[in-house]
Amino acid sequence: MLNVLASSINIMQVRIARSRMAGEPPDLIVAPRLAHLGLLDFHRAKESIEEGKHAVERVAHLLHLLGNVAS
């Protein structure tokens, strides 16, 4: 039952995010690859943080380009 609830919350969160991004598209999306983690995988925080760092590294060159465009 908890798994169904977590899946429902995830679906709702994805739909809300897509709706908001359609209305106000971001300049850049940093998307860590965390699909293998569940809603209650707090014990895997270190792994999540490391993947977040890797996600920023993958788009860092784009962040630099955006900074030059804004100036």
C-alpha cells in the first residue's frame, strides 16, 4: 500500500512540474538520474548528493554560456 501511495505522489509531482514548465519554461534544467531511488530512500542520501553533483558537472558548460548571455 505504501508503494502505491509513493507512486501516486510521484505521478502527481511529475504532472505538476510539467504543467509549470510548459507555462514558464526554464533556461536550463539540471536533471540528476535518480529514477532508481524511491520516495523513502533516505538512507541513500550520499548517493543522491553525488548524482546531483554529477548532473551539475554535465551542464556546467551551459551554465557558463547562460551567464555570458545574461551580461
